Amino acid sequence: MAKCSECGGDNAKKLSVIEKLGSSSGTATGTGIGVTGGGIGVGAHSTRTRSKTDAARESEFHSTVDIKHGVVGTIGPWVSGAVLLILWYNGEFWAGLIVGFVMLFLSFFIDTFTESGQRASDEWISAYREEKNTYAKTWMCLDCGYKWVGKK
């Protein structure tokens, strides 16, 4: 455990540890027999449960890195929308919708193989890894809720 610099308490843990320790899961089962004027009934149930403490919910990892696209993936939705509007204006709504979706799909598909798309993907992966590494080094005081990034 680490010492909190905010309140001086000794009840601090890494966020990943808090998330794991604050989560619990289990199974609740039961059976029963009932007798009424109309007959006899037998029943059984099984329920899986999962719960988290407030600290575990607060310490979950949530990425804030935006998805990045290359040139084709950035321009593709605008071109698809323009084609849809032109065909819709000319009375071909369904054709415009189909062509627009096909163009949209193709723009993102082509974007994965272009140099700018690869560069954008590499930037996203790098930013995500950096965020994940920061999360792995972040501590939280369970007494006051203060968070800080440690060295390890």
C-alpha cells in the first residue's frame, strides 16, 4: 500500500486492484413445492449475480482516446452523404441510400490500407497504450478518494 499525500492515510491501492477486489459474482439457486386447490407445483431457479462497490465502479478503465481516420475515412462520409442527397433530390431515395452506404463502407475499408489510414491507426494504438499504462500506474486513496499517478 502507498501513503496518500492528500490526507496522509495508509489506505491506497492501484485502480486495477481496486476494480478487481471490489467486484464479486456468484449464483443464487432455489427450489420449491406448492400445493393449491388446483394441484401441486414444483419449481426451481438459478440466478447469476454480479456487483461492484462504488470504489470499483469509480476505478474502472474507460478510454478517452478518439477514433482516428486517414484522409479517405475522413472524406468518405461527406462524399457518401452528398451522393445520397443528390440521388434523393432526383427521386431515387433507395438507390441513394444503398449507394451511400456502399460508398461509406468502402471508404473505411480502403482507409485501412492507405498510408494515412495506417498512420492514424498507429497514432490511436500509441495513445491507447499510453492511456492504459497511465491507468496501470494510477493509485487511489480509499479514505479520501484522491488519485495520483505513481512511478511503477
